[in-house]
Amino acid sequence: MDNSFKNILILITLLVLPAIGAAASIAVFSDGVVYNAESYKIGEDEYISAEALAKVFRGRLQWNDKLHKGKLTVSGHSVVLIPDNPFVLVDKGFLSIPVTPQLHGGKLVISVLTVPAIFSKASGKKVVWDPEARTLLIGRGAPNIKGIRFSSSPSETKVVLDLTKPLKYRPRSLPKNKFEVFLEGGVLNSSDISAKSCPGLIRSVDAETTDDGARVVFHLNKRHVKTKVFLLKGPDRLLVTFTPGRKEVVVEKRALEVIVVDPGHGGRDPGAVGRTGLCEKTVTLDIGKRVAELLRRKLHVKVILTRTKDEFVSLAERAKIANENKADLFVSIHCNASLKRKSGGTETYFLSVAKTDWARAVEARENAVIKFELPEAAGDTASLDYILWDMAQNEFLNESSEFAELVQKELTSRFTIEDRGLNQAGFYVLKGCYMPAILVELAFISNRKEEKLLKKDSFRGKAAQGIYEGIKSFKKAYERKLNL
């Protein structure tokens, strides 16, 4: 542990411990939550009660007076402790410890020196005792996100997260006027960061420590808010600014009567290619035509296909077709692919910044078609990210996520392949669509078994029926809200 961090721990410990009887207490940091636990001196050794440890690990303590032993249940594992016995039973295995548990004032107490060995094994978390700082560190240990500060003016709301060290961060917009910043390796005490009432453009803040970092979610007062995030030094802090975006646009609420179906790829862009040579562009065109036919015949709506034959249509042109025809819904149909030949399943996306490595990989593959239309911009993602941040906060984000969920549900109810769920990513083809818009990845053309399915007329029929039923369900729910 470096000296600067240790000094911070010592300082926090002094603040946490009471002024009187400070030597009889220790600080416990468990995944960012700070506890003040009473300690007991027996001879030369310092102890902490099993009762306090049960609270810290969110476990349960039982004392058997007849057998003169205590049992702690932690994360589904049992720890059996017997006073003056140098062996501890953790589940079904014995652990030898140098300092035995004791009964002290009617309480079962455990040496702080033996807590790491016992409870690392029982909880699966890293447990460290720091004698100099007089602290017990559990899991992610002490918070490295120390606090939150706000300032607001009519033109801008600023938020500062004070850090003990620089942290990598991932910002993203969420449905229902929310904005999230995820800090990798971040640890926080949620009560120090969360806020029920905030100034300016922020209504409230939620914060939590997760397995791989800290999540801070800002609930915004307005729909159209532009955000910027900066990592600053001297001292280390994260600055998030919120400014009013474009003026509220009154969107005409009407029945969903115009639907654009977008068969992915085409022409000189084959999309992904299976082992036997099956091209994604062939599958998507066939299924797209089937979806269009079902919509026209059963829902009696106007359907526009972005392509009706094997031709190249740019991503920008596809969105333009939807906007110029004042489409109410946009569905882009694709097949998935992976270097891992066993990867398989169905997933449905809506537009937002990708939050997983897999979503980023799918996004990169589907956006790679830009090289056919904008070679000079193929490697430039900065401008694309800028567009996505603006578009991801539009009024259709929540509706798109609901639409995607319904289509995914209908597809997986008909397929026997894996349900990969709902996802989000920055697909270029969706970025210019001013309407609820989704992208469907039907199956993995790179998977030998799923490529065979994609060749079958029956599977393509099920895919078309699933997309149709998802559109039908969304249309019904949407129009019910409008009393249409």
C-alpha cells in the first residue's frame, strides 16, 4: 500500500473513530461502506466480535450454548468457531489459525490477525488487516470516490466527483431522462454520493459500487440536455457538465401507419458470410420482403423497403428514406457473426452508446460498411460518437427500447436458439432516424448450425412472423397510450 493512500486511510480512520476510547475501535471498509466496530484487547492480541463481522458481511451468527460453538453464515458458506480452538471449520474444510477465538464478556470474538484468512475463504472477497491504519479492508476496500459537489447557473449545471486517484470512466445516456457515468475500479459510499434533491438540470442522483466499479446515475429534469465529462488533475476529480439542449420539439402523436423495413447490406457489401458461402445480404432481403408482405396484408399499413433487390444502399440513405417518408417505425434486419464459431443466438438493439465489449464489436462490424461509402471517414469514430451522444438523448430512446424488447420477445418465443436479450449500441444506420428504430440480429451466420437454419424457409418464416408480431404489439401499445 503506497504511503499517500495509507495516509488517507489513517485520516479517514481518525475521523470515523470516536474521540473518546479511540483505541477500542477499528474502522472497517467493506466495498466502499464504512463501519465503526468495537475492538477488544486480550493480552497482546486485538479482537473483533463475530456479531460485528456478521453485520459487515451481511451474514448471520448463531451461538450453540450446549455445544459451546458459534456458526457464522456468510455468502452461503458456513464458518464454525470454537473458543480456544486453533481450528476453524469453513464449510467442510478445517483451517488452522495462530490465534484462537475467545469468549469475552459473553461475546464470541476473533483476532483481527485471523479475520483475513477465515473470511477471504468464506466470502470469496479480498480481506486485509492494516495494523498501522487500524483498518479492516474488505472487497474493494476504502472509497476512492470521496464526495460530490454541485454548482448551477441558468446556462449550465456542473457536478464534481472528488477522487483519490484518476479513474477510467464510461458515460452513457439511459431512457427516461437519465445519464450514467461508470467509473472502472471505482469505490464509493452510496450515502455520500446519492442525493434526493439537486440544483439546476439535475433532479436526483443514485450511486452504487458494483463488482467492477462504481455507477453514478443522474436523473435529469429536462428531456433535452447536453452532457460533457472531463477527468481533471490537481486534485483528481471528474467534472460532468449539463447544459440545455435544443428547444423542445413538439412531435405529432399519431397512429403508426408508415413502417420502414431495412434489409441490411446489399450489392458490393455482402455483410457477414457463412462457412458455406451464404451471404447476410441474401438472408436479410428475403426476410425483409416477408415482413413487408405480412405488414401490408395483416396490419394494412404503408411499408417501405430500403432495398428490394441486391443493390448497395448507404447507411445515410437508409435513414434518409425513413425520414423523407415520415416513417413511424424503422426496423433494420441483420445476421450476426463472430470469430468464435460456437457463438450463437438472437439479440435486438436500440440506439445508444454501447455498454459492453460484445455490443461494441457488433457495432464496429455493422458500421464497417462506411468504408464502402465514406472511405476517408472509416477510421474516424469521434464524429460518430458526437452524433450518437446528441441522438441518444432524443425523445425516441425510451420508445425504441420498448420496441426492441417486444420484437426480441416475439422472436425468441419462436426460435430454439439462445436468447441473447436486449442490447444497445451506436449503429450508424439508426443515428439519423427520427422515429422509434431498432436493429435485429437474427442468428449467427458464422455458426455452422445457425447458418443451416438461416438457409431454411421455415426459419425465415418464423423470423418474419416474429418481427411482424413485435411491430404489431408495439403499435397496439403505442396507440392505446394515445387513445387512438
